Amino acid sequence: MGTHCMNHRKFFLLAILLMMTAGSFCASAWGQQPLYSYTDDNGIQVYTNLPPVNSKAGMKIQGSVPPAEPPPPIAKEESYNAIIEKYAGDYGLDPSLIHSIIATESGFNSKAVSPKGARGLMQLMPATAQRLGVSNSFDPEENIRGGVKHFRSLMDNFNNDLELSLAAYNAGENLVQRLGRVPEIRETKDYVQSVTTKYGKKTAQTQEQEGEKHPPAFRFIDESGILHLTNIPPSR
């Protein structure tokens, strides 16, 4: 009985000592630490906050053992990098621009739904998604494929003017075409500003701009009435 009380007192005193000498740790944090009590292979009684490498007979644990920390989650943006790069490459757009659009549209939330009903990462309206062949707007790859394809068509329609294309993505292509400028709509102006700020540019780089230019095209009808479409200029 006396030996049991003595061991208990040692255990209690060690716990107090650990809390007092914690240094950079607060007392409440030490209260979360488990304390192990066991006899080692040399017959010495050990009190420690570190578990033994091998199991020990008669080991006692005071306090709860903290669960193993899970690995840090992959950032949402990074998890879509491969998909973004794939379709940005397919449609000749800068992946950084697509990142900026998605960040502004949905904050990389693939399940996002706007008050107007736009869905997914690139916030496709149901009618737009249907026209683009997107059957599930909440599927990240389908949504990005459709969104990038849609934005490529806007860039083509607005002669690669980034601000007009962004305005059309937000407010609708017909309205921007009719006005010939960014509409005086606060949401649209804020949207264009947000994307271009994230992107860090007012103009978009495209594959054509970064790579080789297409050769000039010539269209003419020869003396036999045959139409020619070629990169070779007609002979004089």
C-alpha cells in the first residue's frame, strides 16, 4: 500500500514538474499531454510524456493520447491544375487567366450555386452548359472544359479584348456587343476588375501570341474560275 502511494505521488509530482518547466507551452497544453509510467528493461521506474518504442508490461498512461495528425490537405486551387492546364492548352488560353476566372466566379468551390442559378467552378448557367455539351456542371472537368470553351468563343468574338470578354462572360454577350464596352453595371465592373487584378494583366496572352504567328492567307479566283485559299500569294 505504501509503495503504491509513493508511486502515485511520484507520478503526480512529475506531472506538476512538466507543467512548470514547459517553457514555450502553456499549462493547458501540457494538460493535454499523456504521461507514461513503466519499468524499463533495467528495472528502473520511468515517467515520461513520450511513449516507449516497445510495449512495456504494466505500463500506465495518465491523460489521453492525442490522435495522429492527418496530412495537410491539398489546396483546392492545386487540385484542379492539371484540368485547367489541359483545357487552357486545348483552347489557346493562359492557364493563369482561367485560375483567375475560377477564383472570382466560385472561389474554387465545385458545388457553388449563384442566386441566379449559375453552377460549378466556372459558374455556368444551365442553358449555357447545355449549349456547351456539359451534362453535369458540378463535375470539375466538365465544368472547366465548358467554361474554357465558352470563354475562348468570347475572346474570338471580341477580338481578344480581355475586358470585353470578361464583361460578356458576366453580363451576357449580346449586351456587350450592343454597347461595345463594359456595361455600367456595378457587379460586372467589379467582376472585370477582380479577374484582371488576380491575373495581373489587362490583356490576355493566347497561344498564338506566345507562339509562332499564322502565315498570311490569300483568297483568289484564277483564270479558270477556281477559288484558291492558300498561304502562297497569287502570281502577278
